[in-house]
Amino acid sequence: MTMLPFRLMVDALPAQVLFTVRGQLTAKDIEGGRTAHNMVAGSDQAVAAARSFSDLSHAVYVPIDPPKSGAGELLIIDYWNNPAGIGQFFSDPQVQQGGAMVYRDRESVIWESAPGLPHFNLPAPAGRTERYVGLARGMVKSRESAGKILSEALRKGVNISRAKGLMSREWYFRMAAPGEKPSLEAIGVDVWFDAEGMQQVYADPNEMNHLDGLFSAPPALSVWQKPKGHWVEW
């Protein structure tokens, strides 16, 4: 069998996109939200259907701060390797009905990578099974400056952040509709295995100053954790 050069093999892979869903749960409490999620998205048939449309990974998170009332918010982070598959899957009326069972209101966004955006990923040490997510979302001043600022920020802070529990850091731009100009809305997704270390990094002005000049307005920041109980993921 003829072996393709590694570079050619990588270039032939489908583009991977980030798909986020965030909103208020329909259920009265988090346990009801868990039951609804697993019923809608966690059955063997539902998982197989999502995978058939190119869903590679499905993970759920809730805010670190408990809700003041009701079940609170749920964040879904998926990775797909065919953006068109997302539209095809969620256009199904049964899938739409299932979404209403899980969420009272929600925002779904497709995000894409772009040249110059940094991607950092390392495995967690043995036994560190906790998972936390930090999100930063906002409008950047320009795509070109964003790539430079983010790459330099990662270079300067990665050793400290890793020592405090950082597993991965990825940045994406919102995917524009066909015919539209490239979006300046960006999202940064950090995954951590240490909540205390994460909070220390985010509270350190010296660390956060690396992002000076990135956003045209203050970004929306949030931190998330894995919910209790069994939530179907893949």
C-alpha cells in the first residue's frame, strides 16, 4: 500500500469545528435536567444519529456557582468535523422537540478555527479526573492582531497555567453564514483539572494583562464544572 506523506494526510482530514449550546434548563432542578438530557441526547439511537452527522465529542458543564433558583444553565461543548452535518441533524423536528425538553431557552453557535489562532493541549496527570472550563467571549479588534496577541499570551503564561492545572486552550471565531464577512467574534475555551489553580490564574492581573488590546469591549467571562450524577457523554 502506498503511504501518503503525513502533511498530505493531515490536509485531507475534514475541518473540525466547535459547537456550543448554552441556555437555561427547562426542568425545575438539575436532576430533572439530567434526566431530560439523557433521554433526549443519551440514548443509543440519539448518539448514533449525532455521530452519523459527524459529531465527534459531546460534553456537558454547569456553572461553578450554584443557581439562585431552578435548575440553572447547561453548557454543551461538541466537536464536529462537518459543519453541514450540524444543520442537517438539528433540522430534524424530533431533535428540535428534544431540545425544547432540555432547554427553556438556548443559544447555539458554530465556531471555526483560523490561521494564527493558538491551540494548546496536554493530557492530565494520572488521577486528576476533575474537569473545569473557562470561557472568554467577545469581539476582537481584528483577526490579525488577535492571532498575535493570543499566541504571545500563551507563550508567556503557558508554563504557569500548566503548573496550576491547564489541560488545553483553544480559540475560535464565530462561523459566518455564506456570503457574510468573516466574524470578529471570538471565543476562548480553557479546560482545567484543578479548580483552585484555574481561579488563581484568572484572578492574577499579571496573567490576564497578556490579553490587553485583544477585545474591542469587555468580554463575557464564565467558569464551569462537570455536573453531579451520570450525564451521557462521548
